[in-house]
Amino acid sequence: MLASLFGSSDDEIVRAPISDVKPEIFHHLLHYVYGGSVPDGEIKTHARDFINAANKYAIINLKLEAEVLYVESTKITMDNAMENLLFASAVNLALLKEVVMDYLAEHHEEAVRSLSFPDVPGDLVKDLMIAFGRKMKGNGGATGGSKDDLNMMRVSELRIQLVKLGLDVDGSREAMIEALQNVDGELSPVGE
């Protein structure tokens, strides 16, 4: 993605204005792309900025790291649930979406009384039903790792399976499930 900002001429210097990413965030992105790391504290402080920039420039590992740190450092409440849900949906943050859905399933009575749902994209209804189903089963979504269990697997379990198979871990829950369904053979249990 970064290369597409620049022309293909080797003889001239090309300037590409980048106005939608804060300079310090872009500096960290470049440092990361060239093999450096970004301190967790810096990512936590500016998690949304890192997620948006890493998403825009297709720096998937940084996006996923920032998502995990954002989830760990953000307390989901009724006041911020819809904002976080819409953010997760907009930039394809499956883990954050799952955490918000789990919160809404756990606090469903309060959610129905206090939240407005007209702005929620329709595709999120399935995710909410999965979260509610996991809550009703009482197992938090832990599965044995079979293909029959894919729809109830947590995002972290889906990503573990994808990593084991050398497949892409970024994407919606549906994209991860589809990738796993297209694999020949059985999946290994998540704990292995």
C-alpha cells in the first residue's frame, strides 16, 4: 500500500502528502515496517490511531497487535458499547467486535432498555446471536476444534487455527470461518 503512493521512476524524488495520519503515528508505522517495534504503552495510548493507520496501509500484524492492546485496555460499558461496535465493524476488528458482543449478551436486558439499534449494521445480528448462544451454553465458547464447532469458536480460537495452517488471520469472523471450512482434513484442538 505504501509503495502505491509513489511513482515508479527511480530518477526523481516523489513527494506523497499523508494528511490523514498523525506524523508520530506514521513514524512508528515506518519503524515497524522496517523491522522495529512499537512500545506497547505507545500503542495503548494511541490505539485507535494505530489501528486506523495500520488498516489503511495494510500493516496487518501491527493492526492485530493494536487491537489486542485496545481490547485489554478498554472497559466496555453501555456508554461506549455502540461506539466500539461500530468502530470494530468499520475497520474489521473481529476481536473487539466479539468482546462488545459478549458484553451486550451478558447485559442484554440493560442493552435493550438503554441502547438504540437502528444504526447497527444488520450483519452484526449474527455475531450477537453467537455471543448470546455462548452465554447460554455457559462455556464461553471454548470448543474442541472440529469444523462443526467453527461458528461457536471465539475469534482467538479461529486465529490460532488459521496460524497453525499458515493462513491469513485478519478478517471478519465469517472470512476466518470460511477459510477454515475450505481446509482439507480435521482441525487440531486449540490447546495443542
